[in-house]
Amino acid sequence: MISATELDAQDPLAGFRDRFVHNSSEPGLIYLDGNSLGRQPLAVADVVARVVDREWGDRLIRGWNEGWLEIADGVGDLIGEVLGARPGEVTLAENTSVCLYKAVVAALRERSPRQKVLTDDANFPSDIQILRSACRSAGSGQRVEVVETSATADPTAVLLDAIDESTAVVSLSHVAYRSGWRWDLKAVNRAARRAGALVVWDFSHSVGAIPIHVAAEGVDIAVGCTYKYLNGGPGAPAFIYVSSQQKGLSNPISGWFGSQKPFDFDHQSPPAKGIQRFLTGTPHVVSAALVQPGIELLLEAGMPRVYEKSVMLTERFIDLCDKKLAKFGFEIVTPLDPESRGSHVAVSHPEAQAVCLALLNEQSVIPDFRPPDLLRFGFAPLYISFADVDSTVKRIVDVVEGGGIDRWKDKTPLVP
Ligand SMILES: Cc1ncc(COP(=O)(O)O)c(C=O)c1O
């Protein structure tokens, strides 16, 4: 196996690590939870100074005419570049849950009287709750069918088999939050289109880590978080993408910012024509501004290089787990084929929670734990090194051999 030092020396993205904030009082920290909350780009400090101090502090309400009105669309277009979308197809709004609700109700109304919303049991639980509430709101007997894919060797076959002429909407997480399983966008979109259904994707666990080309891959509608691999900050607004060809989709929560002329204060203002029609109320100016630096870093690095490194990091970790951790009862849950996974690796262990707590409290490694037995290790290519991968595996061995599991076995779990 080629040494981590050699790989880091050859890594074209190595310099990006220093473009993020690293707490100097924790120099050895290995942060493997960028699939939940990405690191803070250094450039965020300048954005705070500009937006908070100068624009809000000095310019006050005049800020709306000096860039705030366009901020959701401007940052949306940058995300559009990451997604391979055209300008004007992506905007920022609320959070993923609300954006998903809007997208699914819009799609259900457009595909009425079809009744079935198809998803799978590996989807994020909040997404499934939202699908159910979208069905209730659509109000003509629509229902959610949850296909069981997590226990099968061929999720694609199981899912595609369930798409039929009663399917209005298929809604999936591109990369599954637990296992890291990745759907083939083209295959699902093609099957849904053939059956006359619309697909609403949740790109939360793929955007910024996996190359996506919405136009080339036939994606009609997608939503996603900006606080994971886009490094937009805690609670950052989500994005919504609607292909410009889907002109018949309308926002079920129409409000002034989604109308053509919000400042006419008209009770009947018609909806905006572009993606702006999916806005509702006032954009989250400050948090939208903080999303920009992370996206600019990704665009500067280039998604092909980011993805290439993601595959190398996850491959190395899987390999080392196999060689050094399998004998202690650790099992890789994530697909071994890189085309079928995202940028995190899920590993099961009967004492996963204790291992996680020991890593956090004794080893300066931050992964996360998902009950009942899963550890997730997120490899954000812009700031994780190959040395981090090797060191993480070594520290897991140290936990097991050093009695860490016994020390943390009955301790209170952490959230998240
Ligand atoms: C796949 C996925 N979808 C949706 C969400 C929820 O996003 P939000 O809380 O921004 O609505 C998450 C949160 O982690 C997620 O992982």
C-alpha cells in the first residue's frame, strides 16, 4: 500500500486544508463529520465583517437594494454550477425539509390524479415524514409507499420494479444517510420518466462530494442541505433546483418573495416565472451569504478532483478497516463499489456507541453514531488527508486494545 505521506505529497487538493478554520488548541483533531456539518471556511470571517458589520451595521435597510434581494438566487446559481444546472434553476430557501415539502406537493399536483409517492426505507426519516405530510396537503388520497431496499443486495431492481403507472412521484436521497448507498441518477430518472412519474431528489449527502450533472442526468427536481459538504454553516438555508423545463410546477406556499413584484404589496401578485416562484418569505440574508465561500472553494478545486480524492480516501479507509478492524468485529456497511457510495463510510459494530464516545473523548477523532450499531466516517476531500485516514484506523485499534469500549459502554449517548 502506497504510504499516506506520499499520497498527501502528491495530492493536488492538499492546500485546501489550510483554507478552513482549525482550532489551534486541538491540533491533532481528525474531523470526520463533514457529512453532518462541514468545517468553516476561513473566508467566512470576511463575509461576516462585510454582511453583518458593513451592510447591516452601516447600510441598514438600504442593503436590500445593494445585493440582499438577489442573494438567494446568486448563491443558488453558484450551487447550480456545482450541480451542472443552468443559471436561474437553483435558489436558496428555508431548510431541506420545507424545500422538499414544496417540491413534492408541486409534483403531486402536477401529476394528479396519480396517487403513489414512492420512496425507500433507507431514506432520511424526516424526508419520509415530509412525504406523508405532502400527501395529506395534496389532498386527493395520495399515499406514500416505502419500498424496502436496505436489506437487499440490489436496491435498484427493487425500486424500479415498484414504479408503475400509478406513481406520481419518486423521492429518494441520492446518497443514503446511514449506509452511504448511492442511487444511479440516470437509471432512476429514466425509469420514472418512462412510467410518467416525476423524481424529487434529496442531494444532501452528495452535493459537494459526488459529481452531479442535473441536465445530463435528467434530473427534474432536487433539494439539499448546504451545511454538509458545501460547508455553509449550522442551519444554513437549503437549495431547491427545478429544471427550467418543468414550467408547470408551482409552489404550494406562495408568498411575497415568490411573486413577480413583492414590493407592489398586491394581494394577488402572480408568481415569479423562474425558480424564484419557489421562494416564500424574506431570504435568510446573513446565512445565505455565509454559504458562498464554501461553494467557491469547491468550484476552485473542481468537482472531478474532489470526487477522485473522495474515492481514494474512502477506498483506503475501507481497505484498512478490512485489514486492521474486521478482526475486532467491525463490518463495512457501505457499498464497496465506489460508483454506489457517497463520501462517508458506515461501519457497524455491536459497541458502536461506546467506540464513538471513546474516539471523541480519548482519541480526538470526531465521527458520528447512528443507532443501533453504526459508526459513520465522513471524508470531506477538501480538508481530510490520507494521513488522517491511517491515523483514524490506528486510533480505533487503540480504543479497542486500550479498553476504551469498557470505559464508555454505559455512558449517555450524544446528540447528534
Ligand atoms: C438526507 C437528509 N435530508 C434532509 C435532512 C434535513 O435537513 P433540514 O434539517 O435542513 O430540513 C438531512 C439532515 O441531516 C439529511 O441528512
